[in-house]
Amino acid sequence: RTKEVPLKRSEDNLRSPICCIMGHVDTGKTKLLDCIRGTNVQEGEAGEITQQIGATYFPAENIRERTRELKADAKLRVPGLLVIDTPGHESFTNLRSRGSGLCDIAVLVVDIMHGLERQTIESLNLLKMRNTEFIVALNKVDRLFGWKTCKNKPIVKAMKRQSNDVRNEFKMRVTQIITQFKEQGLNTELYYKNKEMGEIFNIVPTSAISGEGIPDLLLLLVKWTEKTLVEKLMFTNEIQCTVLEVKAIKGQGTTIDVVLANGVLHEGDQIVVCGTQGPIVTTIRALLTPHPMRDILFINMSKIFYANASLMPQGSYLHHKELKAAQGVKINAQGLDHAVAGTGLYVVGPDDDVEDIKEATMQDMKSVMRRIDKSGAGVCVQASTLGSLEVLLEFLKSPAVNIPVSGINIGPVHKSDVRRACAMLERKKEYGTILAFDVKVSPEARELAKENGEDKKREASGEAVFPCRLKIMPDCVFNKKDPIVLGVNVLEGTLKMGTPVCIRSGESEFIDIGRIISIEINHKEVETAKKGQKVAIKILSQKIFGKHFTVDNELVSHITRESVEILKAYFQDDMGKEDWKLLEELQRDFKIDQIYF
Ligand code: GDP
């Protein structure tokens, strides 16, 4: 490719901002996207909304048309708005480019009836971490009791139509939610009352069902990005591009879905992307976008078939010679099998040194690698994308969890990953674990893990302590001294051979009695007894019945942090729901912290 003259960055040539929708589950993220996608102004005209790969494009004309009532039909400076189709943390954390976020602005959806919820706060933390602008959509206003529908109206107009009761409830809920944001260290205000935009985050009340407030949200998204992000939005021909997903497509091999945030991509460009096995250097074979959503008329013999894009054969795409930012694009090229989602894509220019670029592509991966524990002891973590891996590592590192990580990988769990985790069994067996998030496990890897697990389970069985509570039956004390022989009733849990038992002697204090060396039901030796069974047990013990304990004392399993870890690691299948519940109670009594794996 011949060298391009570097484009002079200018305020008159802006690209479309990229927007991500975030928030707690069920707040209406998907519905909100559907709602803003819902109306095409004039099909086939300049204002048409287009479906791209992983994103929807709203041209400025469309936004202007839909916000006419807000009297904002002055010229918009950006060509449009690109909204990422999959709402949530996942796509936000994946949209990264050279260490910073690729998402220019986010919509944080909050349900007006529920206020801030767990994932709202998680989203807030992610936004703060990346320093990303956002607007709060206070959704489901139509759920306020007595709400009068004003389809697709600006929110102030819709509010004027409501009764005093509705307005009062609205005010009360907004005040509560503003307070909740304050508790998170953020100042927020209804956007039409906000005098200090920039210091105070905007709230736009919306309904994704009847469309009230949607014009406000669209306009604010565009106006706000234009106002605050001009520098970032200036068009350049320096590529800024992120891999969102790595996908195998029938007949095409592995393709990558990317978001092109800035610059122009051409068919035939030499590109470099980050791969789990090292940088991948390849050439763009095809730049693809879906067929437009426009309805298509098929005329066949005398019959007329009316079809739309959803009926188009799967995998039929439009080919492009070049595509300009901002765009969601599918790239077909060779050798993309091990590409890592959530990393930057680079184009090799005529003056570039491929080696430098290869190094640059691996930077994102390296920055995540730095979080691995230096001692080399820790669990293995695997995720589908670099972004989710990063968040998972962050979580494991937090003081409340504090689990060291020795190895990471992206993509499906293969045999080699299991082998690596097994090596850890020798050093510290509780770390011989793979935490796999949103990835497939190959059958061979599963088999290998099971084999190793079985071995370890056998080894560990001596140290596993199943939880149980035993009631001594008054007339069934057969021997008071070593070995103590008693008849007991299994009140709760599972009684196993070898279990160390103790009695309570106060708040969180216990006296050890000894280890169970025999269990008999009707004079027959058994390995286990279940809740409700009456059995005779023999306890190897230094204590004496009648002196150290009596029928009034309940016998319980003596658990330790170690024994709980072993149960969790190897005996998941042997423990029932009630066993876990009892274990949790005992953990509290024995003051053993929550163990996360
Ligand atoms: P998501 O999990 O955040 O993507 O939430 P969805 O978009 O799937 O919405 C969850 C539920 O809330 C669905 O039953 C929607 O129909 C409903 N919902 C979403 N937005 C609104 C709204 O503005 N008003 C009302 N009444 N219901 C809504």
C-alpha cells in the first residue's frame, strides 16, 4: 500500500463516538437498545440505522430527526453514534486499546423502582477505573403508579402530563437514588436541572417500553461527547482498533470481530494481533459487515416474497474495499485461531518495523501477566477474553478473596492447561485448580483432570472431614474408656469412618474426644451413616465418658481450614446440600473464614 499523507486532525472532522450500555441485570439494557434501534426514519435514506458487526450505527440525521421536539436540530458535529450491541461488563472490559478504554461514553441503566444494585456498583467501579464518561438512564419510569404514556416524548413534556401523585413519587425516588450515588462518591442530578455538567453526572429518566426520555438520552449522548471528547473524537488515519470476539465461521475459518474506533482499514492491509502463542502477523482477506436491515423484495415467478434481513441466509456479508471509523467489522484473514479477544489490532504501515508492532501487540497481554504471583504458587485462571481475565484477576487479588495466581490463559481449557495445574498439586494441593470463566473444556482436558482428581481424592480421603452432629443415646453407653463405645443418633450430616469428633465447651470452644474407628448398624460394620440412622460407634480416645463428657453433650465433627479445603477440592460430588449447610454452620463455630474455591 502506498503511503498516506498523515491526516491533519481537526475539529471539523470527527468520528462517531462509541457507546456501551451497562447496569444491573433486568434494568432494561437490552430493551433500551431495542427501543432506540426501533425507529428508522426513512428507509434507505441517509438517516437509516445500520446493523454492523457487534454494534449498531445511528447516523446524526436519525438522531436529529428523533430529537426534533427538543428543538435541538442545530447541526450535530459527529457523523453519528456507534452503540455496542452486547450490553454489560463483558463488552466494556473488552473494549480496550493501548491500555485505555475504547468506549467513549457509557449509559449506566438503573431501574427507578430498584435504585442502585450490585452490578450497578460494579459497573461504576469499572467506569471509574477506565475514567469513562457516562450518563445514567433512570429506566422504567412508566412503572410509577398512575403513569400516563406519552410515546417517545421528551421527558420534561411527558412529566408535565403526569398527575401530582406520579410527580411526587418520581421526585422521592430520584432523591433517594441521588443519595445512593452520593454514597458511592458521585454527584448526580437530573440532566435538565444540572447546572454543573462535568462536575455532576447526568440522569435521564427513560422508559424503554413507551420511549419517554429516549430523545433526551440520544441527544445528550451526542452533545455531551461532542462537548467533552472533541480531542479524542478527531478523525485520524492512525488505526485504533480492538478485537471484540474471535469466532469460527463455517466455510471461512476463524474470523475476528473488531471495533474500529479510528482510522481506515483496507482489504489487503497487513495486520498484527495478539495471540496466546505470540503475535499473529497476517493480511486482511475480507472486510465484512452484515447485509443492511432494509427490507428486500424478492420477485419470483408470479409470486412476491417479502423478506427482511433476518431471513437472509446465515453468513452472507457485504464485502468492502475499505472501511472508515467508527465501525463494527468482521475480518477474515489466515492464522487467527489463537487471537485474543479484548486486545488491540495494529496495521503495518509502509514505514513501520513489523518487529516493533509485534512487540506492541503483546503489551496488553503483558500488562495482565504482571498480575501473576511471583512466587509461582497459585491457581490457574482462564477466561474467554483478556478483559474478563483482567477483571477476574482483580477480584482474586482483592483483600477479601486473596487467592494467588500462578498461570493464566485465554480460550478453551486444553490438556496442557490441566497439566500445568496438576504440577501445582505437588507444591500446594489446594492451588492445583483451574478457575475457568466462560470457556469450553476439551474432553481430553476433562478426562485428564478427572484422573488426577481421583488420585488426589484417594490421597486426600484421610484428611477429609465430613460434617456431622451426633446425639448420644442415654441407654447405649457400652464402654466408657478407650475405645469408647456408644450408640448414637445421626442428627445431621454424614458420619464417616475416621472422623475426629469433639464436644462444645463454650462459645467457639471445643474439647476433642477422639477419632471414630468403627461404625456398626445391627452389628454390621459400615463406612458411613446418614442423617436419621442409629448406629454404634467406637472412638479411639484419651477421654472418659462420664468424666469429660456426658449424654448431654452433642458430638460434632472437628473441622479445620485444611479439611474444608479438601472437601471443596475433591468431594463436591459426595456432599449433599444439607451437608454443605451444616459445614457452613460448623465453619462459623470453628471461626474458619469463607473459602472461595
Ligand atoms: P437487561 O437484563 O438489563 O438487558 O434487561 P431487559 O432489557 O431484558 O429487561 C428486563 C425486563 O424489564 C423485561 O421484562 C423488560 O420487558 C422489562 N423492561 C425493560 N425496560 C422497561 C421499561 O422501561 N419499563 C417497563 N415497564 N419494563 C421494562
